[in-house]
Amino acid sequence: MDRAVTVAEFLSDLRRREPRLDPYIRFKPEDTLPSGLMILRGDKTLKLADRIEPGDKVDILVGIQGG
């Protein structure tokens, strides 16, 4: 990234660049968190409106179900 973006912008861009991720990146404009994903910067869970700065390292965890 060459500029700061929100988590929502980051995820939307990621979905455009990698269409196979589309089923995992789901959120509506009124959502505060993406459905089925956790976006972490260090030990902090980021919300869709939080900003990611150039050079930030974020982890994307996909929620799974099962027993």
C-alpha cells in the first residue's frame, strides 16, 4: 500500500485483486466488522472503519466451523 486506507477499502481492494477470496470477504456498509473474518494488527482486532497505514502488518484470520 502506498497510502493509508480503511480496513473496508483494504478488503475491497483485496477482493478485486483476488476474486477467489470473494466468498470469504463479506460486509455491508452498515457493518462494523467483516463477517467471518478477523483482521488483526498486533493484538488489536480492527474494525472496518479503522485505518491501515503503509508499512502496517495485518493478519487476516478466517473463521471456521466444525467440531
